[in-house]
Amino acid sequence: MKLALTLLAKNEADVIDANVAFHLAAGVDFVIATDNGSTDGTTQILERYEQLGVLELIREPSTDFQQGQWVTRMARRAAERGADWVVNADADEFWWPRGGDLKEALERLPRRYGVIHGLWRPFVPRPDDDAHFAERLTVRLSEHAAIHDPSSPFRPARKSVHRARADVRVRDGNHDVEAPSLVRLHGWYPFEILHLPLRTRAQIDRKYSGGADRGLRFAADEARIAAAADALVVDDDELTRGLESGVLTHDTRLRDQLRTLAGVDALPRADEGQPMFRVPAHGDAAPTFARPSVVDDALFAVEAAVVSEADDVRLRRQVDQLERRLQSLETRVGPRVERRLRRFVRRSP
């Protein structure tokens, strides 16, 4: 089986190296990446993997952000290159298999199913911007209740992995895909998506100051961005309260995995340079991921139920929007139709 990963990146130099190395070690065979005019060194990192022969790089200079269109292009290219399955990821997402590697669950899936899902597990920002992101971001939000704000980077969500198809269409955000032959398997999440959307102040500034990502919908105003970013950082007192209430939990899995890939006891700080992650050679066996305990499975099931609840709310919101559109249409069109009908009746013999 051949597994492809697609990545869309813009100025993600702090995380893109770790992302590519992690997924190659977790079972991905090749990466197709689109660089959207990065200026911070992201392009050079991707070019290094391109030179190693494990990544195909698409340079997209357009300033008109077309996420769905660009990811669809990559997903279809993966099918052209012979992929059996495709994971469409963002640079701040690390797809973590719940046992084995990324391929194991896909290989066991009955042939009739073509789309399954991974569950977002968001990490919260912590102080000390100079530390390596994986050393610092080891606190995860434990979602026992749905966050219904569609602009929140911490809202519960699922994302799709699909069988490779030349006619697939990936929707904005990579949360769903469409193709006539793809049947979804609902309610099963063999992957966790360790999500690190907010990492440093500089990264938050780039992400939300009129950039492509519309997540928090900040205005391009430095003071507002600074105030919003400060409010999201979890300090030590908030961490203690969050751990006691069960809203937050320590999760060092990504940090430990990246340390192993870099061959270090601790990942370096920003002023010490970037670590060099080991890229698996052709034929190397992918490292296996520990299977979760019964307790971990139970906690994961709670968060999966929260995602289902959030999906229900989103569907109800869509239905409400559709009903309002229909009412507006009836208000505008109804009287005209009625007048025409009356004229037709009067003219009838």
C-alpha cells in the first residue's frame, strides 16, 4: 500500500521540518507540498526534502488564497503518482495513529469504505516563545463539551483521509472530501490529529494579520492581535486549575517522538538552531505507535462524542441558514408567482 501526505504551507518554518519528518517516520511514503509564497525559510526546508526524493514541491505564488482548490490539486496528483490513500494535512497537524502506524488501520478497512476520519486534539499556547515548539506545547485541551464558535482554533472537529481518486474534491479546511465512488465510515477515529495552531507570538501575528487563515478573524490591528494572543496563553496558574478540573491534560507524545527522530534528549531552543530530523531510508520499517490503554480509550470516546455533538450543531446551523434563505426567497418571489397565477386563471376559458 502507498500512502501520500499533502501539505499546504505559508511561513511555517518553525514546524514544517518536524511535520514532514514525523509523517515519513509514521508510514507516509511520499509528500506533495504546496508552498504559498513563504518568506521565512519554509521553501528551503521543503526543497531539502525534495532533493532527498521524498517530496514533490508545488510553488504557488498567488495571493488569492484558494485552499480547497490547491489541496484538491495535490490530492489528485497523489492519485496520479499511484497513492492508495491520501492524508490532507496542515503544517500544524501531526496525524497520530492509535496503534501500529498510519497504514495499519487503512489496510484493514473493508474495501467498500473510502473515507475515514481523524479527530482534532488541540494543544494550547504556553509561555516562552524561544523554546522549541514541541518542548513547550505539551498541554492539550480535553474537550468534554463542544465549543460552537466556528472561529475558535480549539473547536472540536474531524478531518478526512481518503482513498486516492483522480476525481476527488477536497473542501476548504480539509475537513471533508467528495468523490462519487467514496463511501464514508462514520463514527470511527483510528487517528488523532495533534493540532498546534498557536505556537509563538510572531507566528500568531503572521497567521492572523490579514493572512490566508481566517480562523480567529482578527482585524489587521497590532494591538487587537496582541491582546487576543495574550488571552489565549495558558500560564502556570491557569494550567494548575485546568489540570485539576480535567479541562487540560499533559501530553508529551509528540515531543518524545520528535526527540527520538532528532536523536537528542531535548529539542534545541530557537537561538540554538533547528534540529536535524532523521528521514527513514527506503525499506526502513516505520516505528510502531503504542496502543492506548482502556482508560485512554474511554477518554478518547468522550471527545469523539463531543465532535458528533458539534457536527449536529453545525448541521442545525446550516438548516437554519437554508430556511432563512427559503423564507427570503418566498418573500421576494411569492407575490409575483401569485399575481401570475391569478392572471392565468382569469384568462383560462
